[in-house]
Amino acid sequence: MLAVFLLPAFLLYSVFIVYPLVTALDYSFFEWRGIRQTGFAGLANYRDLFGVYPYDQQLWRALAHNALFFAGTMLIQNTVGLLFALLLFRYGRGKRFLQAAFTTPYLVDPLVVGYLWSLLLNPTFGPVNSLLEAAGLDSWALPWLGDTRTALPVVILVNAWQWVGFPMLLFSAALAGIPAEYHEAARVDGASAWQAFRRVTLPLLTPAIGVVSVLTFIGNFNAFGLVYAMAGSTGSPAGSTDVLGLLFYRVAFVEGGVNAIGRSSALAVLMFVFIFGVSLLASSYFRRRERRLL
């Protein structure tokens, strides 16, 4: 009986997850001429990514940008999300409205969010620079997405803005699950608010922190829609916002040549192995931290 209920989910998972992964792995070991498979290539497609220009340079640059993208998002999105969760937990006025307001952006497709923010940040007619100029802050009215120094930080901020509601909800649920007796005991022992948070609340949030961290890592290293909408397929300006998702798109549809399927499949496999491997290590680390709390 249990198998009957599991079968639809298993079929969907197999068709849309397992089959594409196995297919990409298979395709990555063959030479292609357009959509025609011409022969076994072994690891040649993987060697091309690391040893053939421009892939050898673009791969490491995109990986570095993904790492910065993840670090910036972790620092901003999850810190602000935890702060909002704590404030809403402690001061419940307007809680439902604020939760809805903060979570609405991540329900919108990243492509739409990216295009909207591109319009808002437009140096010619965008309202952001217009407001800065009206406030007398002309020096702050910058070509935000046209300067290599500001483009990636701006994309990171927009990404954090869109997804801040997600960790806020998870942290809110985790805070609600902490018994009130723990905080009362800390107050009886004379602990300050900061000491109670650092010694009691934060350790008990370890499971939620682990989930948020792993999901943020997976999402940021798979980033495509938002960056594509704000910076184009080349990660402009001058590749300063290039990420692995954009590189995969270019290899598959723009720069891959006649062997685009083989090289893009190899890149997809590398991305999967890296993301899956790091996620497993991170999950194992947080599970060990959780066991110490027991």
C-alpha cells in the first residue's frame, strides 16, 4: 500500500531529476557534432573546460564569483533574516503582515525581480539615482550595474533582498520551538539579553542554521535567473558578475561550438558533483553540532 502512494512522487523524481542527471553524465563522455553523437571522448570534454581558452579562465572566475555571491548572501540575507525573526518573535505587533511582506519577493520569479531592479537602478531614468540626486547625494548616483566595482555587490544585495523572507520563516519556526523555560532559567541565573541569545538561543538554532546554510549554498551556486536578468549572459560589465549558471548557458548555447552538448554536459556534471559534495559535508558538520546539544 505504501508503494502505491510513493509511486507518483518516485516517477516524477526519476523523470525530472534522475534521468537528466544520468543523461548529462552519459553525454559528457562523448564527442558531439551539433545534436549528433560521433564517438566516445573519455575525459576530453572535462579537460577542455580546464585547459582550453576561454573556458579555463572563465570557469575559475565564475566559481570565484559564486563563492563571493554565497558569502555575501550568507552574511546579509541570513543575518538580517535572523534579526527580523527575533524582532517578530519578541514584538508580535503586525507579525502576520510583516511576514507576508518579507516573504512575498521570493515567491516572484528571479527573472522578474532582476528586470525590475534593472529598471530601478537604470542610471538614466531609474528612480534610485533620481532620489539620490533629489536628496543632494549626486556623488552616490552611480551606474550601479555598469561599474565593475559595484555590479556584483548590487546583484548580491538584490538577491539577499529577494530571499530574506525564507530564512526569516525558518528561524521564526525554530524560535517558536524553543521552550520558554530555557530563557526563564537564563534570566534567573542573571544572564543579559545578549548572553541568553549567545548561550541559549543561538545553539538551539543550530538545526535551522544548518538547513538555511545548505539551502543558501545550493541556491547561490545554481544562481542564473537573477544574474541573467541584471547582467546578461556574459555577466557584464567585463565578466564581473559571471557565475557558473551563466557559463553553462554560454557553453551550451553560445560559445560551445559544434561540441556544445558534450562540454556543457561536462560542466553540468562538475557543478552537480561540487554542489552535492559540499552540501553533504556541510550537512554532516551541522549534524555533528546538533548531536553535541543532546
